Amino acid sequence: KAGVTQTPRYLIKTRGQQVTLSCSPISGHRSVSWYQQTPGQGLQFLFEYFSETQRNKGNFPGRFSGRQFSNSRSEMNVSTLELGDSALYLCASRTGTRYTGELFFGEGSRLTVL
Amino acid sequence: GDSVTQMEGPVTLSEEAFLTINCTYTATGYPSLFWYVQYPGEGLQLLLKATKADDKGSNKGFEATYRKETTSFHLEKGSVQVSDSAVYFCALIVQEDSSYKLIFGSGTRLLVRP
């Protein structure tokens, strides 16, 4: 069974640009969550999508947005990039049909903002 | 609000030494508790979990016991190996309506020397 796949793995942008990151969950998983990992703030929850609907959102500005498609794939977008947005963005999926407490993480997309 | 506090690293040990990484939490109710591990260049993997007080989670020689009275979930391993070098995250899960999010500690880097 393929794991959670995130693309691109690495990218470099400049301030003011926007970026879109993609996440393909494990087949059959309907819930996708996004986390931001930085050395200073650690791992912070961005949002969760389930069946194309945002179910929960963390404490991030409106520049951070996401969506989920009918095949459960998800994208997150960050507009007007700031230096502080440099981070590893992790996507995680779970089945969503029964709570097991386990999230399956991808390897992340490392964003560098110059 | 809910939070997780874990000991700061890095923790440097010699191979076959005993490992303890402390983790305490603050939460309403009795959340499920987790240890995740992040190997260099990879995403997070679930190491072990405990869903109620006095439960002991174990995996790959690692153990942690859910202590309600001390609100702790310390990670232990009797004999570490070089391959255990990684960052370890303690986490609890928070349910908000039908959505779940993980609250992570700041992570503890473990370096095991041969």
C-alpha cells in the first residue's frame, strides 16, 4: 500500500510569491491534515479536510488555505510569502471513518523563502 | 489550552545505554497520548500510543506508560542503538467536533554514538 505522497519535496520561492503544495493520501483515507514544522515553533496544526470540507483550522493567517478534491488529494496554498513561512510542511492522512488515533505522515515539502 | 512539554535535547548516549525522554501534558479530560519519531529527512512515524490511564504502549523496544496522576508519558528504552538516532515527539490528540488534531511537544533529538 503506497504511503502519503507529497510534492514537491523541495522548493525555493521569494517573498511575495505564492506556493501550492500537493498531498496524496493513502488509498482509502478520506481525511487529510496539514502541519507546519519550524525550528522555532515546532509542529503546528494548519487544517484538516474530510470529504472535501475543511473540518478544523489552526491559528494561521488567511494567507494559508487549502482544499481537498473528490479523490481525497489535497492541496495547500500560501500566498504573499514571508520569510517566516520557510518550513517543512507535512501532510498526514487517516481513514476518517473510525478514530484509531494514528495519523500517517508524508515526508514533507520543504519550502525556503528568500 | 492543551499542551505538551518534553525535555529539551539533544540527548547524547552511547550505544546500549538506557534512554528516558520526559513528557508531561496539560489537557481537559483524558486524551490519547502518542510518541512519534522522525528520522533524518523523513516524515513522522507513529512509534507507540496509549489511549487510557495506566496503558503501556510499546514498540521496537520503546515503552511509555500513561500516568494520569502525574500527567506524564515518559519514553524509555533499555538499550539504545545507533539506528535510534532521531527526533522524538510526544503528542496528544484533541477532538473538536468530528475533527482531530495532534498537539505536539517541541521534540527531543537523540544522538546515539557507537
